[in-house]
Amino acid sequence: MKSGVLNLVLKRLAVAVVTLLIVLFAVFFATSMLPGDTASILLGQAATPEAVAGLREAMHLNDPAILRFLRWLLGLLHGDLGTSYANEMPVAALIGGRFVNTMKLAGITTLISVPLALTLGITAAMLRGSFFDRAVTILSIGVISVPEFMVATLAVLLFAVYLRWLPALSSVNEAHSLADLVRIFAMPVITLTFVISAQMIRMTRAAVIETLSTPYVEMALLKGASRSRMVLRHALPNALGPIVNAVALSLSYLVGGVIIVETIFNYPGIAKLMVDAVATRDLPLIQSCAMIFCLGYLLLITAADIVAIMSNPRLR
Amino acid sequence: MTMARAVSSRRSLLGHSYNLVGVVASLVILAWTLVAIFAPYVIPHPIGDIVDDDYFGPMRQGLWLGSDYLGRDMLSRVLMGARYTVGISLAAVSIACFSGVVLGMIAAVTGGWLDTCLSRFLDAMNSIPSKLFGLVVVAAVGSSIPVLILTLAVIYIPGAYRFARALAVNINTMDFMTVARVRGESTVYLIGSEILPNIIRPVLADFGLRFVFIVLLLSGLSFLGLGLQPPLADWGALVRENIGGLPFAAPAVIVPSLAIASLTISVNLLIDNLPQKIRDRDA
């Protein structure tokens, strides 16, 4: 019986690897379609046609796309992300620090939003139909229904313009004390927490409510168990799988969220780097950033699926 | 969106469910639809005209929503913005749902390698974060209305496909499907006359949800400057160009945000308040 689960998990992992290859391929080709010839952009308007042709040759731009893709892939396996076209620096060096910044942002957001969302989601499900439940539901629908930039705009309006508690922009390098750190991360983290939590609250609430409508919970109610015992002992352990699934899925919304949030708050993370790279048509940089985002996203949704498989008692 | 509303009002006329929230939401959606259609005939000033000496002017008589960062009439710009936001999103969601649902039904009915290949490929497409995909494609081929519509549609085809396929697979196991197959009906007949009528309601609800996703993504792209290009402006672009008014809480930056929110929240609320029978996967 145990091997059934193992098989399914392995199968899911294999699918993830195939998906990764397709995604890498798609990213590579989409970026190859960027308008303008990289060589002429690099050399500026005064370049002679001979110089452009020479540079194209040196950068292997004349090779067929499939060859460039394979070369790029081989480089990736060696940890070589290529060289930025814009400033000749290795992409890995450009990304390194930025990546840490983005992971910090994502990590802090996760640490705050997961406990918050689970508490709100589970209590809302327990008190289904109450004022509290309705308030939480309406608020989370509201946050889901508006674009991320609006949540960010409202946060700036409230905390930076009206209350003047926090600065509207971030700059990680100026952090000298804990207070500085809090001030820097507060706005981006608040915005992201709202966006991520809303998803998580809705999914958690739905999962718990579904478990609460099962016969064994009704049995617990009939035998006279208290409401909290009914939820915590009988319903929650069974809702755990769907909840973890919901957490992983919601965290994948971080990928879209950081693109907007880092741009708005001028946060020196990898998404900001990528949006800037799109402006300068810096191919290797765009490819690497897009790859990191896709990889993170894929990891999270694969984790969500594997949790769903493992938590299904019929497969155990 | 419009079709989802039609379904809902028919049900409420029959007395199945009369729900205040749902009715209010339908009215808001209807209002924006009318604005989107008739905007060019009702705007008080041409959208390019500078009518105010001051920029980020407050609300006052004649300029009901104030002026924008160049002193242009905000009311006219928001009304015309509805055209682009609603129009582009509606076109994109129609393409996405039509292709997704047709492919999903075909995959469910034929099965075999076609189903496997299609599902694998579209699942892989689904593993590219939507904003990232939009960012890369729009940056690659430039931003025009047809490109935006197609990009948004392509991003949401996999979701529509997955949803429709899951529904259609259930229907496919029914006895009447076996009977139709034994009769020797064609695939076109099977998906058009046997499967579609049985999944149309949840598919319409899904259409509405996907419309919201597309409005949000379009606004997000426009906000990043990768969506509609000036002089055209949808609601996301209006927020972007007037973001400088944020420190003064200018109506020019708040009103387009509220417009987006009113539309998307209404569609979400409408779908949440649809009778269970329509919303459920196994309706």
C-alpha cells in the first residue's frame, strides 16, 4: 500500500521535471523574441555594420536557437548563468544579493501570513455565519478582487501619507538597527501579507467547513463534545492535508505579488532586477530571473500536489 | 460575465433565489457594461483635452471627478477607460474560455494520447506564473490591443481547459454517452449536444471568475507600464499615470482604483451568490 503513495509521488516529481524543461524552453524562446538586435543595442547608434557583425559572431547570436538553448542549459548545469549584456557582469553576481533580498521578503511574509491566515480561516469556519465570519469573508473577497498595486497604494496612503509611520520607499542597505529593519520591510511585507493571506484564509475556511460537514463530526457533536474539541480533535487532523495544500498554493501567489510590490516600493530584489532587465533587453539576465521565478513557482505547486497525495488516506 | 448575469437573473425571476447582494452586484456590472458601450457618447470632455488650469484638481462642479496630472477631465477618462478594461478583458476571456472548454471537451471525449499530450502541455503552461508570462511576452512583441488580448487569453486557456476537462470527464462516464457512442455519433455531436449542455452552468461561473483574473492581470500590466500605451488608457494605466497624486490623495488616483475594485468585487460577489446549482462542479 505504501508503495502506491511512493509511486504517485515519484510520478508527480517526474512530471515536475518534464514541466521544468518545457518551461525553460518557453522562457528561452520568449526572450529570444525580444525586439531589437542585442549587438547593435550594445554598441550604440554609432557602431559600424562590421563591428555589429563581429560582436554577433562573438556572442554566438548567429547560431540556431536550439543550439543556443542547449548551450545555455549546459551552462546552467555548471552554475554558469551567463554574462549580463548591459554591464558585462556575470549574471550570478548580479542576482546573488538581490535573490537574498527577495527571499528575505518572501520569508518574513510567510512567517507572518501563514499563522495569521490559518488562525483567521479556522476560527471563521468554526464560527460560520457569525458576524466575525462574514467580516473575514467579505474582507478576503475584497482583497482577492483588487489588484496587488491597489493594496500597496492603499497601504502607502494609510501608513506613509496619513499616519506618517513608515517611509514609502525601501532601501535595504541603510539598515543599522532593528527599528530601521522593521521600517524598511514593513510596507512591502504588509502588502504581500494581505494578498497572500486572503487566498489562504478562503481556502483554509473552505477546507475546514468541508470537514465539519462529515458524518464523524456530526457524531462528535451528537455525543456531546464541545465545539472546540469537535474542531480541534475531530475535524482539524483530517483537514490538515487540504490546509497544507492551500498554504503551498497561496505561497505561489508570492511570485506574482513580489513583481508588483518590488516595483512599487523600489525594493532591491530580483523582480525589480527583472523588470529593469526587460527595459534594457538584457537577455541572459531576463532568462535567469524568469527561470528562478518559474522554479520557485513550480516547487511550490509540486509541493502542494505531493502533500495532497500523501494526505489522502485512501492511498495510504 | 454578461452571460453569467443573464443566468442569475433568470433564476431569480423564477423565484429560486432572491439575493440582495447578487442583485446589487449584477446592477454594478450592468452599469459598467453600459458605460463601456456608450462611453464615447456621454463623456463631457474629449479625453485628450486639458480643461483645468490646475493639475490633480479636486472634485467640483463641471469636473465631477477632478482633473488628472495634466489637468484633463478625470470623469471622461475613467468612463473611456471602462471601454478598454472591460472590452479587452471580455475579448480575452471569451477566447480563453471558448478554446479551453472546446479543447477540454475534446480531450475528455477522445482520451488517449491526444488527452495526455494536451494535458501535459497545458499543465506546463500553467506552471509559468501569469504576471511573468505577461511581462516577458509583452516586452518581447510590444504592447498593442491585439497582443494584449491574445496574451491574456493564452495565459488563461490552461485553467479553462483543466476546469472543463474535469467536468467533461465525469459526464463522459454516463450511460447516455455510451448510448450516443453506440449510435455512432460524431465527436462534434458528442461535445456539442451531450456534454456542453451538462456543463454549461459551472463553465459560465468559471467564465466570470476568469474575467476577474484577466481584469486584475491587465490592470497590473498596465500599472507596470506594459499594458495599454498612451494616449490610450485603461484603469490600470490611469492609476499609473496619476500615481504622483497619491501624496495629496487626489481623486485622479483613487477613482480608477475604485472603478477596478467595484467591477471585480461585483463579479466575485455575483458568482458567490449564484444558486448552488449553478456554481457546483457537478450541477
